[in-house]
Amino acid sequence: MASSTLQEIERAISALAPEELEELYLWLEHHQPHTLDVRIQSDLQAGRLDGAINRALDDEKNGRTQPL
């Protein structure tokens, strides 16, 4: 993709209303390749996320989190 095309897309996205941005996210979710899901699954099985998961669980257990 040409740099100018990418810049046009970035400008268009930044001009979207919140509802339009949500529609874009939904569209991307349905049209993107699912390589991220495959990588996350692979990382989970290999234990590469164990440290981060354990830190997050410890933070929650010890009251170092905030509700979203």
C-alpha cells in the first residue's frame, strides 16, 4: 500500500464519528485474517503469556486493578 494511501485512510478514520468507528471495528473483525487468534493460541500453549497472566491475576487479587 502506498504511503499516501495509508495517510488518507488514517485521516479518514480519525474523522469518523464514534458510531462510525464502532462500525469500522466490527467490519474489520469480520474481514481480517484470524492470524492474531492463531498466534495468541500458540503463545498460550507455549507458556509465553504465563508471566503476564499471573501478574494480572495477582494484581486483581491484591486490589491493584480498576473496573473498566
